[in-house]
Amino acid sequence: MHTTAFATLVFLRDASGRVCLALKKDPIHKEGAELEQSKGKWNGYGGKKKADETILQAAIRELREESKVTAQEEDLELVAEMNFFWPRSQSLNPDMVVWIFFLSKFEGQPQEGKEMCTPTFFEHHEIPYSKMNLADGVFIPRLLQGEKLVWDVHFGKKNADGSVYYEDKGRAPAL
């Protein structure tokens, strides 16, 4: 039976607008499937929502667990909703829905943790897209320019230029 996992991804931004990324120690996973290529890639902080929590609660919990940074739910800025379809998925429903947030108001400095390596703040033009997951290099620049996105992202398909295939749903993200 196909199940959709619900997850969060938070990109910390410092006072000058730089974006905090850290290398993932483990691959992105969902029951019965892993995206092995995600291990060792630069990413923000996040993970799957627990049954007894909201998306905002999950974002704050995952951020604290992975970076030791604390923040308030009301300071999360929702910037995207991504519906990810794994390469071998036969379902019309996404394998994972990820709500993506920017966060500029937080307490503490991000630290290495069990799941993420030592964090680094990058200027926009320094973000290492070639060392990130394929879709990141397509949507993160647009988010940094102020766009709000809702996309279906299909890892098993590619555009003519070799980039990951996505469909813009033409609406603003919502919880």
C-alpha cells in the first residue's frame, strides 16, 4: 500500500541573508525507500512529521534536533510545498510532501549533529548547487528571488536539458 510521508525543510538565513547548509550524513528516507544519492549532499534542516504534531511543530523539532537551534513557529516563513515522486513510484500520489521554510529569527548557532555535518552559511552566489540534490538547484534560486512555489517533482524523469522534471502547480504554498 502506498503511503505519503509528510516532511519539512528549513533554511536558516542570517542577518545578511546568507543561507545555512550542512552536509547530510544519511540519505533521505521513507518507509521502504531511500534516496541514496542524497547522502553527503548539502541541505537545510528537516525531516518527517510525527503523527501527533503539526507541520510547524515538526519543522521546529527537526531544526532543534539537527542543528541545536531553537525558534518559534510564528517566525517560520512558508516558501514552498514540494510533492516528490520517487523514481520507481507507480502511484499518482506523491511519495513525500515537503513544506519548505525560511527562518531568519532563531536562537543559537547551528552545530554539527547526528544527522548533519558542520554547518556553513553561504552567500547566494556561493551556494554549492552541484553538490546538492538535483531539484535544489532548480527551486532554491527561485525561492531566494522571492517566489513562492508549489511543485510536483518527479525524480524518475528529466527535462530535455537534463534537469529534474517538475510541474508548477500555479498556486501559493499552504499548510
